Amino acid sequence: MPKIKTNRAAAKRFRKTGTGKIVFHKSNASHILTKKTTKRKRSLRKSRIVDKTNAKAIRLMLPNG
């Protein structure tokens, strides 16, 4: 049985927490920041937990965690 390869694009975007949930960082926080409000930029710094409808697909892309 061959080893399952990790999807490298997903590995760069998602990580698993200690409890097994999948976490990602929000987009739109790297440039063109002058027109965005301080509140919006502050919320973009935080990481979010992936919704359970997408979690299964991401878990298949990250077999080795």
C-alpha cells in the first residue's frame, strides 16, 4: 500500500489544533490596507476554525496532520 501524499497547498494554509479542529488565517490582510478600517484589519489578524462542512475535505488533504 503506497503512502498517502499531503496536499502541499492545503498544508500551507491549514493546521490542526490539539483537539483536531482545523484552523486557517483570513485573507485580504497583506496589502491595500489604507482603505480598510482598523476594526476590519484587527479581525483579519485572528485565525478562524474551518466550518464542519469543509473540514472533512481538508482532513483528506492533510492525512498526516
